[in-house]
Amino acid sequence: MSIQVEGFDEPLQLTKQETKIQDLLVRACRDIDISQKDRESNLVLRFTGGWVRDKILGLKNQDIDVAINRLTGYEFAEMLQHFVIKRRQYKAAMSGIIKIKMNPDKSKHLETTTTKLFGQEIDLVNLRSEEYTKASRIPVMRFGTAEEDAFRRDATINALFFNLMSQKVEDLTGKGLEDLRNKIIRTPLEPHKTFMDDPLRVVRLVRFATKLDFTIEPETEAAMRSPEIHTALRDKISRERIGLELMKMLQGPHPERGILMLESLGVSNAIFEPMIGVASKTLPTEIKPFIEVMNDLLSRDAVPVLGPRFNLKHLPMISLYFYAAVRQWGATLSGLKETKTVVFYIIRDSVKLPALFANEVASIAIHADRSFDCMMRLICVILGFLVRDCGENWRIDFFGSLVHEIVKLRSAAPEDPEEAERLEQALIQQYLDLAWFIESENLAESWRMPMLFDGNRVMTLLETQSGPFMKGVLNEMMGWQFENPKGTVAQCEKYLLSIKDKFLPKPLDYDELDEPAEVDKPAEPAEIDMLDEPAELDEPAELDESNKLDEPEKPNEPDNSR
């Protein structure tokens, strides 16, 4: 089915599956209307949002949202199921009804219903209006008109409807089709209020701008730069919703544009700020140089940078883009259960993505310098352990290290452009040599190489019990396997026996111990000589009579005769 859209040369094309869905829904609506004699109005269904936008642009979109004017999604789904059951031709058309309740704690403020029609999943929801208050981040929801539903949306280009009953595209904001033609992103209502109502719309609009290569309208962009909006984004929106939007953006055609736009708008700190209270940044905050080098290498056929079998175009680059976005937080945290980088906690806690993915991104941060250091020594054991430590995506880690080193090189490059280019090519060649060595020495799969036998057999072989030395023995065993990829169990056992004394503590031989040395007895205390008798003191010399003091005269006795 083809639908002509005003202002566009190419018509909106429905696939055969979409045409069958549209036909089934319209027939069901007519049947329901007939059965509800006391209805105030007829049912009207509309395809909404991104499906309409992408269909007009000639893009594929498998996300079909159906808006219903006077029933909830669940009410309509039950009536639709009843209609399908009664008609043999539609018996297998519909499968399952799933009701997804509101969950304000997860920023899900709307009840929706999901079902499948002809194998296509669709979401059913009633037309609605939203009213937010400053006292709450949870909107008051009620049934709304088609116009109210259109104006509450995040962008005019996402407020377009396809009316299934009239088979026409509806632009109820009056700007959706025009903005779609001019490649403009703008909000239907005043942008600051739109973002304060739902701050996640900032990230969503960045995603649409980068996906479609559209320009954000100046007034809308100014509001997106507001610190008040950034604070609301950090405080009002669940981390899970933010992480989901980021993943959609980075899985799009231009993830690098999205990262740079978030940074230029000042939104990155609100999104990625570590939840563990770490404020220090140990790496330069400029994201742009890293992105530029990465895109440069990917676009000028430096890929496969790491050799013919290391083609990065077939690897999940999303972890590298995520690293580019958060590399400014490079500090390593310790004192927890295990030492992790801040990057790990940002991915796991700040945007609530799986710990496995957080480890992949953190691995790039950890090995940014280590890969380069190991590159200077092409030794099987060293590189085997490096690949093993990086894990399955070690190629991404190595590429991230190369980008990291080129960024440093360009920041201190000589003024002569030819010399700067020579140094950069020499650095790339070193990584090519590293990749060739890993490939030629069969170390590419060392990240999953199993040990020839386990620790219990090692203890039996060495006739010892477990102890701190076992880690060194097992590492020695793994290193031997890196150098001898075709070695047998017997050969490995022979090798471990030959180095047994290197790790095991030497037992004490008590027969060979020397007699304990005699302890010298303490010396007898020396006799203390008697003190000489004190010298006799000379008698005091007689005083010279002339020196005697005159005795004081006695006072006259009183005359008592009177």
C-alpha cells in the first residue's frame, strides 16, 4: 500500500505484513463499534511516533505503536482477541497479550499492552495527556485527544500519526512534516518545560539528531545546555532509562557524533558522573581527539589495523565508543572487594548496564598503556598472558591502546608534518608487528586456552599440599603452554618437575643441623675494692683573738629600788 504525504515526493509504503495488520485492526474496530451501541464515538486507531517518521523517510522500522482514542490498550486487546477467535481466517493472526503495568520507580509512567499480529509485535496504548508538577517527577495521566497526545511528545518529527481509518498522515503540531523535510529537531512545546517534564528527552533528541543526521533547532539546543536540566536529568531519571537510551544511540550509524554532542552540550557529567563519589579525573577531558583518531584509523583502511584476521569492522565497537565517552575517569579504585577502574563502576552503576559489558569497557582502560609496554618485547609468555588477561575482545583493547598512543603522539608531534606522519606510521607498524607475532605464535586464542591439568594433579605430581606457591606454579605451567602450544601432558609434567625446587619450600634436614653454640656464661662480677678510709679532717685552727667579734654590751639592769 502506498500513501502520498504532502511535501514529499516518495509515498509512504506499507509492507504486505503491515497492510494485513492495518486491515485486521480496522475490521475489528468496526465490529467493536457495532457491538457497543451506547458508545459516544467510533474507535479510531493511529500508528504513532518513530514508525511514521521513518516510513516517510524511507527507513525500516519494526516498532509499531498503536494509539487508541477511547479504550485502554488492554481493553482493546481483549476485544481484538475475541474478534480474532470468532473468525476462522484470523485464527492464527494473533498470539498472546502481555500487560505491562506502570512502574514510576523505573520512570515508566504509562500502562501498555503488547501483542503479536501476523508475527509482528505491536504496542497498544490509549491517547493521553500528561501533566507534571514541580513536587513530583511522576506525571498525572489521563485520556487525551489526538492533539494533546501529539504536543506532549519529545519532538515534532515524532508527533506524526498515521490514521488507520482515513489512511492519511496527520501533522497535528503543524511543524512535523516541515521539520522532517528540513532535517530539524525541535520540541512541540516550549523546550525548557518539555525537558523539565522529562529530562531524558535531552538524550533522546541527541540520539535522533545523530541517527538521522538532523540539526537541533537553536532554542531547543539552548535549553538542552541548561544546568537546571542537567541536574533534573541526574536526579529525576532512573539510571536504567539513561543506559537504555545510550545503548540505542551507540548502536546507531553515528555513535561518535552522539558522544561529542553530549559532551558539547555539557550533559556527559550528569550521565556518567561516578555514583561512588569519585570526582578526580586522571586523563585529559577532551573526547574529540580520541574520536578523531579512532575514526581516522577506521576510515583510511588502517583497518584491519591489527592484521588480516583482526578486522575490527566485524567486532563490537560499542565498548570502544563507550570508553571514549568515559575515559576521562581513569583512576583505579582499591580498598573494595577487588580492584576496579572507575570506568567499571560508571558503566555498571551510573548507567546500569551489565557487569560483563562494564568489564569489557574497563579492560580497554586498563590495557591502554600495558599493551604498548608489552609491544616492546615480543615474547610469547608476556603476550600470551596479556591476551589472556584482556579476554575475548582483546583486539578491541589493542586497538584502543593504539588510538591512545596516537592521541599522545599527536599532542606532542613535531611541527614538520612529514616527520609527524612518519612517527605515526612507525607506531602503527609496531602494532602490526605485534599482531603478526601473536598470530604466528598461535597466541590469538590464548584467552581461552585451558590448562593441561588442574591444581590437584599438580599437587600430586609435586608431592605437596596447596599453598601460596601454587599460583606461581600454575602461571609457570601456563607460560610453558604458550611457548609449547602443541606440548603434551607428559612433557609439561616433566618440565614442572625440573623446576620443582624453584617454587617448593626446601624441607629442613635436622641431622645436618649444627650443635647449638654454647652460650657464654656471664662473667663473674668484679670484686669491688673497699673504699679507702676517709682522711682525718684537720682540727679547725684557733681564731685570732683580734678577729673575734666584740661581745655586745649587756643592757643596764633596771633600777627597781625606786
